[in-house]
Amino acid sequence: MTTTLPGALPGGRDEASASGGPRASLRSTARRTVRRTLRGPEHDPPWARPALLGLLACTALLYLWGLGASGWANSFYSAAVQAGATSWKAFFFGSSDAANAITVDKTPGALWPMALAARVFGVGPWSILVPQALMGVATVGTVYATVKRRFPAGAALLAGGVLALTPVATLMFRFNNPDALLVLLLTLGAYGLVRAQEGASTRWLVFAACCVGSGFLAKMLQAFLVVPVFALVYLVAAPGPVRRRLWQLVAAGAALVVSAGWWVAVVALVPASSRPYIGGSQGNSVLELALGYNGLGRLNGDEVGGLGNLDQDAGPLRMFGAVIGGQISWLLPAALVLPAAGLWLTRRAPRTDPVRAALVLWGGWLLLTAVIFSFMRGIFHEYYTVALAPPIAALVGMGAALLWERRRGLAASAALAGVVLVTAVWAYVLLGRTGDWYPGLAPIVLASGVVSAGALLGAGRLPRSPAAGAAVAAVVCGLAGPAAYALETAATPHTGAIVTAGPSTGFGPGGGRGPVNVRRPGGNGAGGRFAGPPPGGMGQGGMPFPGSRPGRGGGMPGGPGGAGGTGGLLNAAKPAAEVTAMLNAGAASYTWVAAAVGSNSASGYQLATGRPVMAVGGFNGTDPAPTLERFQALVAARKIHYFVGGGSMGMMRRAESGSDAAQRIAEWVQRSFTAVTVGGTTLYDLTAPSS
């Protein structure tokens, strides 16, 4: 009996020998793999996989092109990345400097990918920002994969394209804030939940919980906004008996706690004397940071040590506001109407229907997060809305697919036409807020929207090709506005702590009539710590505050674009060359080459010198770290060489909220040491007391 091995050919020759040996066989296998990669699953249309690869390639191009123009972007986090690339202790704790004086005011998970890249490729804008851009590409791919589980490839491509072209997504995936990793992890969690709901899979449910829990290490409690929605969708829609679903959720809850809490537990077990101070807290506590300054304080505005929030725009229309509207709301009306129509169409489906479960999952994420964002009274920045981009994208793709399949019915075609018309009208309104920025685009979008809506109204009676053409025209019309904003965002450098996407609307950061996260005297508590006109906004009488950069992010005197100065709340300083040389002289003899009030003031000098600079008082200058007594002891031990004056120090006022330790330190330095001005910067030599 003759046994034929897999791949054997008649006459006893196998494929390898018939085609020229093992090397030829490997080449043949590689060609088959490439073909499978390009074609995708057999049930997909032949264009689906090439279109996906094209979408990912275009997304990568949009997010990577000219990335280095933003320099250090948010210098606060760039300085922490530099510290983590130098010291493993700083890496683990998320310290602002390699000497581990104080941490950033977040958990350090979002810093880790950037710090690892900086360790491999060196500290620089590209090594810091490229990981963020790649996270954006991965998020687009994950949204595609999630929608593709139950919807046609066209719906998944539409969802991926909507996400890629959302202006605030383009901004944050080209920036070094924690939001990029948070959004990727939440989207992966949604994918895991969809997989878990399909087959009552404990493994995928635990995966989803671990992703969300890891999101806590990126941006703390914001990651948990989706937890009620995820849990409810699984409990109601997953197959199997209730008892099984309940114990699966208990297991997922345990995974959530472990994945979110392991770092917190380690920090709690390490003695305070052996680790940096926890920035953003008043009691050197991670739990205080998570539940207070970065937790409930963001909801009610009662943030001890924070700067308060004076925008007073909280309310049901906040997501459509003057600045936020252009960041995220282009397709928000569609994302509200389309899933509602989808839920109506699936109202008679079984409890475990995966299509309806997907609609509820993404819709619940969108609604709960949007409601909390709309009514929170604490510090709120426009770029937070990037957390809404994945659900908006997924809901548009899924809802459009459901209605398109039923377009021969008048109700479905009318709903599609209405969504396109509303989207075009809203885009016209948003584009009208940008003044003279491409003024011809708004009427073109509106006119094409009216035509596309009319075509879709009769799409059910059109032949296949004209109907498809009407659908493509509607998609182009809906994406024209956000795409223009996204391209403008990618073409513009962004620096500082508060940035916005797209062109300037004359509102918000740089425009002066939008949200300002600065406490003024008598506002939000007597004696606000920061007085005067809001950084990056407008001063009294409508005069721009020095350093403001409309539509690009706030700045302070001495920020990027000009040497000298000390930086401040919103952006770092760009020290003059003589200042950098002075700080580096004899730097090896000191633990910190300098100290400065506020993390952004310190970060500019740290990034310029490559040496640790102590951020007195943390990000806001309101943390009791170090105390005056501790600072005096470090000075006496010759651990700190210089103290940088001006900047945040010059803006400080005594406040009821937070510590005045930084104020006391600054006053002691002024009394005890002589100031010299070098390159526009005031320095105090702490090794040479004044007489």
C-alpha cells in the first residue's frame, strides 16, 4: 500500500521537488499567503481586503505625515517620557523627572509605549509621537473588525473611514496625551464584548474586561464609563442561562479589578520615602488622585488642587458647541438617528440577536459618555471627546448598512435621505463658524447633500449602479467637512496642554470665548490661585494673552516660537542657548539641575538640558511636594543647583484649594538668593545665598 503525503503529486513527486525544491515551495507558500491577505475571507467581495489595506495605509499617512512638526507636543508628558527613557523607576511610576521628585497627575500606562520607543530610538518628537499614530491606525482597524463581525464589508469600511477622518481623532492620534491609548483599549474592549456576546465566551468577556481595566492605567476613571453598558449588554443579550451569565460577569469584574488595580496596589505597598510623590494629590495617594482630582472632582468641579472650570457651558448642547462641535459632532446626529432606526428594525429579533446587541453596545457607549461629558462641571477639554469617535463611527456604519439593505421600502429610504440632509445642514453650520477658511466649501457640501438626499429617497427604485453611486455621493458629502478639518489638523503643528482640531473658530483656546480652565480671583472659591487673563485665551478688552496660538493650543510667554521666558501653565519654555549651557555646567554634581514652579515650567528646561528639573508643586503648582522644609534640606545638601523664577511663580496667588507650598518656596528663594537674568530667564543660584 502506498501512502500519499499531503501535497504529493502523481509519480511520487511532491510540490517542492516538482517546483524546484524547498526554496520554490517557500516562495509558492508566500505567494498564497499574500493572495489570501489581499483577498480576505472567501465570503468577502474581492474589493474588501484591498479597500481595508488602503484605508489603513491612508490612515497611517494622515497620522504620520509631518508628525515631527509639533516638536515636543505636550511637553508635560514628553518630559515624563524622557524621564522614563532614562530611569526604570521613573518609567514605572510615571515620574516627571528621572530623579523621581513627583509623578505626572495620571497613571503612567499611556507613557509606557512612548518611553519604550524612546529607549530604543532615542528621545525625540518622532519616537514619542509615532506610537500614538500607530495606535490610531490600530483603532481604525479594530473598529473595522468589530463592525465586520455582523455587517457587510462596506459598513465596516464606512465605520473605519469615519473614525479616521474625525478631526479630534486626527488631533489626538498625532499628539502625546493619554487619550490615544485609552481609546484603543476601549475599542479593543468593545471588540472582545462583541465576540463574547456571540457565543457566551468567558475568554472574550475577560479579554474585554482586561482591556477596559488597562484603560484605567492610561486615564483613570474615564475608562470605566463604558463598564455599565458593557455589563448590561452581556447580561441581557448573551446566550445561555442567567446563572452562567452572572458568574461570567463576576469573573470579568475580577479581571477588571486586577488589570486596573495591580499598579495601584504596588504603589500603595511601596513606602512613600522610596517612590516619587503622587502628582495631582494632596495626600500623596493614588486613590485620592483617581477618586478626587481625576474622578468625582471632574464631575462636580470640586477639585482640590485643581484650577476649577469657568466655562459654564455644561448642558445638553455642549457637544454641539462653538468649539466642540467641529471636533466631534459632524456625524453625531446621524449616529443618534441611524441606530434608533436599527433598533426599530430589530425590535422583533430574539434576545440574543447580535446585530441589536452591537447597536446597544456602541449606542450605550456613545450616550452615556456624551451625557457625562455634557454635564460635568469640572475641568473639561475639547479633546476629551475623542472617546466618542469609535462609537459614532461604528453606529454610522452599522445603521447605514441596515437601512441600505431595506432601501426599497419608503420608510428606510426616507430615513437615509433625512440623515444625509441633516448631516449636510449641520456641516454647513459648522463650516460657517470658521469665518474665511475655505468659505466655498460650506455651500458645496449643502448643495451636494440636498442632491444626494433626493437620490437616496428614490434609491430603492434605481438600478444597482446608480443606487450605489448615490450612496457613494452621500458618503463623500457627509465626510467632506470632517475630512477638511482633519487635513487642516494634520497640516498644523500643535503644542501645549490644551489643543483643538481644525481651523480657528474664534472661540475657545486662542479665541477667547470658549472654555477656560483657569481660576480667577473670587471665581470658584475666594482667592483663586491663578489670576489675570486666561493663558491661551483673550485678555480684558479682547487683547490676546501673550503666547496664545489660535486653534493650535495654548501657550505662555517663552513658549515655542520664541526663546527665553519660563513657560507656564499651558506650555513649556524654550530656553535660550546660554540658559541651557548654564544649567548643564557642572550638572553631574547635582541631582536636579534646577527647580521650577509647575510641571510645564520645569519640562522645557528638562527637555532642553536632558537633565532632571524638579517640578515644584506638580502640574498646577498646588501639590504639597516638596514642602518648604524638604526643599530647604535639599538645597542645604546641594541637590538642586538653580531655581527658575517667573512663569507660573509670577502668576500665583494664595488659594483655598490646594497647597501653598510652592508659593512659600518661591518666596523663600526670593528672600534668600540673588536673581540673575540670562537669556530672558530669571535664575537663582541655590548654592550661593545672598547676603
